Amino acid sequence: MSTPLKPPDPFFVFRGHTGEVQALKFHPSLPLLFTGAVDGELRVWDLKSRRCVSSVSAHKNSDPNNGIKSEGILHMTTLRNGQLLTQGRDGFLRVWDVENISSSSALAASPQHELETYSYSFGRCGVWESASTTLVSVPAPDDASTVFVWDLRESKPVMKIGPQRDPNSGSSGNEGESGSGVGLVMCTSMWSDAQTDLPTLCGGYEDGGVHLFDIRTNVCLASSKLHTDPILNMHVLSSSSSSSSTPVSVDDESSPSDPSSSGVQGVTCSADNLLVRWSIDTSRATISTTHTYEMPHPGANDIRIRGDGLIMASAGWDHRVRIWGWKKPKPLAVLRFHTTQVSAVDFGRYADTHGGKWIMASGGKDRRVALWEIY
């Protein structure tokens, strides 16, 4: 009988954050990794030189005007033009020019653009882009079970939308309505409808449910209770009419592919011990569970599908990064390095870095960022 392969150790570790690492993101084309901490510090790491090339205080850690103590950088994603969008618990979205960062050119201390949303909750934002518009969804400041959709370029709200007030009534959530009993919106994601190429929004909620919205009509199209505990994050793949038939990630430039499937697929992580994979049938307005991955311990803060659609990674409360099959759903590996909760994971690949192979980053409350080579 063959001996199981030992899970790999990180091939490099970034140190330097003084606060817990809460978010991270690979640049879609440049060999850069962005990391954000609870003290509001944004760091930029060069994957070639393997050192920090820039650091700024991106989001303040408290708001003296309303007495709310925030928790720094909550989420980050890259935009189509390569800019970096950061979401802070200080109620701001900020856009940073990262295209010209190098060992001799640091990140500007001030963002290119900022938008005050007054949203101080834990809910992570979603982004939808067209040639003329960038929409961002965040929890509404006056009712955290509903979502504000903002026009980022124009710095104005577009609409407010939420789940059905009465799940048994069959009525859709209209503007200003909040869902009854669903709790806080914990994360959102937006993508283009495959037929119209217009935005669709999905929200993950404190009660463990996901809700699908048509933001053109302000209607809740479908909902499903996937978890018994709050949903903490989601990753959604979509086949839009503006792309090929291969499902693409809705919030980065990589293109996770699964030849056996089409349409909209997603996976959610939660405070329970399940990772739930699901699909959306827009013609029937249904959200259906397609596979459930069971973890030995409860709690995963983040979930990401790799760009080739073969594997995904979860960031666990048990200090572990777990690797799972996406194309062939099954547990594959348990990575042990972090000494506290793992907060975020992401995948990246660059032709001139690390032999063009996929690499993964994980960040945790131990203030360290680990780089891994997985499969």
C-alpha cells in the first residue's frame, strides 16, 4: 500500500503586518499580491522580489464622528482596468491605482477615488462592470438585511433591494422592504445575466440563506436556505452572453472552467461545518444544491475556486486551509501553517513568475501571509 503524500509547506511567507490579515487579492496580470489588515493597512507584495514594495493606511480603524470602532479592510477586489477596490469597515469604498507600482514607485497615499457608503457592517461587497458603469453592492446603512447598489463612478446610489418580507406570501422584495428573519446580509456578488447581459445580484444572509435579485426590476427571483448558520462568503461562476460558454469568475480576470456544467454556479462557506455548492436555473427561478462538502470542524471565513476550475480552497476557523476538488467534488488536502483562524485565500498565476504555475495565498489572524504551490 502506498503512503499518502505529505501536504506541502508554504514555499514563502510574508511577514510585516502589525494587525490581523483580513483580506487578500492577487492582481489579475501583474505579479503583485495585495493584503489588508484589521488596522486598515494595505500592503503590496512583489511576487518576483518577494518583498513588500508599498504600504498605506487605506482605511481608518475608527470613526470619531459616530463612535464606531471599525475593523480595517474588510474586502478587496480588482477592477477591469487593473485598479484595486478596497472596502473598509469605516464605511468607505476606495479605488487605488496599482498599475505603476514597482520597487521605485510606491502606492499613492491617497486613493484615486472614494465613495462613502455609510455601511459599517460585516457584509462584503459585490461588483459589476460594463464599459460605462461600475456598480457596487453593499449592505444598506439603515437596514443591514437590504442591499444598496451604488454607481461607483458617479458616486450615487442606484437602488435599494432586499429579500421578501414574508417568505410564505410569494410577494417580492420591493424597494425599501427588508427581509423578515433573514438577519444581516453577509456577502454579495453580481454578474451579467446570460440572456440580457445586465446585472443580477445574489446575497448571502445571516440565517444561512441565499437570495437572487433582478436589480433592474427590484424583484427577488429565488431563495434557498443552504446553511444552518450565517453565510460568511461566496464565490460565484457565471456564463454571460459577453463571454464564451466557459463559466467565468464574476470578480476577477481568471476563468474557472467546468466543461460539464453551464449557467451560474456558486459555493458558500459558513459558520457551520459545510461548504455548499449550488446552481441557479434562471428560467425556473430556482437555486439548487448540487454538492455538500463536510468539514471536520465548523467555520470557514473564505472560499475561492481556482481559475482552471479544478480545485477550490477554504479558509478555516481551525487554522487550516483545506483544498477540495471542484470538477470532481472531494477533499484533497489539509494545509497546516497558520496558528490562528485563516481569514482569506486567493489564487494567481503569472507567466514570468514561479514557472507559470498556479500559486495560492492564505492570510490569517496570526498576521502572516503564506504562499503555496498546490497541484
